[in-house]
Amino acid sequence: MSGEVTVESPEGLSYGPDGLVPVVVQDATTKDVLMLAYADAEAVRRTIETRTTWFWSRSRRAYWNKGATSGNTQSLVEIRYDCDADALLVLVEAAGPACHTGERSCFFRTLEGR
């Protein structure tokens, strides 16, 4: 198909002006969406090499390995990228909650407030 992008390495992704791509993290078994974070090429490379999720913290301006301090780790199952190679879907096996609030998923609230 025309318009498809093939990526061979983290450097081949299409990063935004800030050098980041959004990363949706999904439980590989339940398919629950666990969280949204951001990564640059180095964070993607670290994720591939360590088989655990790494991200770039926009607020702390530093790399973070999910669960390194909390123990709520995410083991990499697969990394997928979208048709434009500007967003990632990372499938994981989660050991503990993804959200800093203790909720399994960061998406535990509805806009309607229920």
C-alpha cells in the first residue's frame, strides 16, 4: 500500500519537534490500555535491549524505567508502530499497577466524572 512506512530501528521512527513519540502501553493478555508516556530513540533502544519499558519524562527531563523504584515493572512482549511511524503501541506483561495512584490503568476515570 502507498504511504506505509517501514522502520528498521528506533532512529527510523518519526519523532515530533520535541524528539518524542507517544507510547501507548497495553497489557498483552487483557488488552487493557495501561498508560500513555513518551519516548525518544534512546528510550526505545533501552526498551528493546532490556525488555522492560523505558520512557522520557517531560517534566523531570530524564529517562525512567517503569517500575525501577515501585516494583511495578512492565516486561516487553512486542512493540508496534502506526502507519506513519509517529506513535508506538507497546504490549507488556505488567507486574503491578501502571498508575502512580495505585490503579491498574491510568485510564480509570471517565469524562462524565463517574
